[in-house]
Amino acid sequence: MSSIWKLNGQDVYVDEYENEISPSVAELNPINSSSSTYHYIFTPDDNISVRGHVIGSGRITLIEAGVGSTVTLISDLIPGGITVLFESWSYERLPTTCQNIDGTLPTDAPVYRITATLRL
């Protein structure tokens, strides 16, 4: 059974997700000809990859409007929601003749398989 998440305010029936967390890295580089040390601290990106289904072309359009900007992600893991950078996504329309996943849309609404990459 899929979890229902909301991405940019629209329902996504999530089949699977991956979370890639990278630790903060600090580099200490001695500077020649002095007793100084150059400190370089950075935090790599933490990415989430979400795969699932979206019902209806109107919802696809509204989700796509958020690509490249910060959006809210609401899930069963984070019920209050979290702001994420919507980095990229891809989708394909599935060859279906009838959908009965979302009762608020007509049964002939298109079904899309999506993959979204989000940055925490």
C-alpha cells in the first residue's frame, strides 16, 4: 500500500523513497610560509529521492511549477511538513484505461509515474 505524501500541495502516492545523508566535512590546510591554518568547512547536500504515482494532469502541472524552488513536503514520516528544495523530477504517463485510486477525480484521469529529487 502506498503512502500519500503531499509535494507542493499535491498528492503523491509514494511507492518508495531513498534518503542519502552526507556528514559535514572539515578540512584543515596548513598555509606555507606562515603558521596559519586555512579552515574549510562545508556541509554536503542531503537528498531524498521519491518514486510514486500522481493522478491527474492538473496535479502534474501544479507539482511541476515547484521545480527549482523550495516547496513543502508532507509525509507520514514528517506529518507537520518540511521545506525542501525541489531539485529535479521526471515523469511518464502510464497506459491506463481506468483509475480508482483517487475518488475525487474522474475514473478516466491520467496516471503518472514520477521520480522527484529533493534536497533537505
